[in-house]
Amino acid sequence: MVFRKLALKSVFNFGKLYDHTVIQALCLNRHRYLIWVYYNCSHIDFLDEILEVLDITEDRRIKKPGCDRNYHEEHKNEFNPDYDDFQSKLRIRTSKYFKKRNQVQSYLIERGQNKASRNRDKNLKRYKY
């Protein structure tokens, strides 16, 4: 197994949030799932910035690679991530990220709207032989 230290734009390739980034999981308020991933997946770690958002302080951190399922089961009700603090810290960062992504997507759609190749591809997908 490969040890992964996830950043905000890292993509999950496993679990419930398959093909989602960490920042999307935070925007969806999936803090409890991210805490569960930290304690139960031995080769997954997060950056310190994300651990602060998840309310995992220095005394609650575990040595990686490794997992501590018992600690998570005993203390899972004590974790109280500050959702408002997260929104205020990352609002600018997320808005820039999603704004740029939407601009690129809209540009690609407008640019390829009337191309013959786009229509051909669309028709081939519709009529599978």
C-alpha cells in the first residue's frame, strides 16, 4: 500500500466519496466521514490545515501509517468541527476554485457547441451499433 497525505484538492479513489476531492467533502459537511477515514484507514493522512478544521488536535493525532479504531469509537462524540470557522477560512479558496472550473467548463461548451465533430460524437453515443 502507498502512504497518501491528502491535501484540499486530493481526490478520494475509495469509499463513499469516490471521485470527490477533500474540499468537496468539506463543502458537503462530511466532516464525520473524514474523521472516520483518518482513524480507520492506516495509509491515509491529511495536511495539518485539514486536521485543524476537523478538530483533530496534536493530542488526538495518531502515528501514521497506522490506525486506531478503538480511540475513534470511544471519542467520536467529542469531535465538534467548527463549520463556521471552516467556511470563513476556505470560502475565498473554494469560490476561486469553483469559479475557475465553471468558467473552463462553460468555455468548452460554448466553443464546441456547433462543431460537426461534437454532433457526430453525440449521435454515435445515442445510436450504439
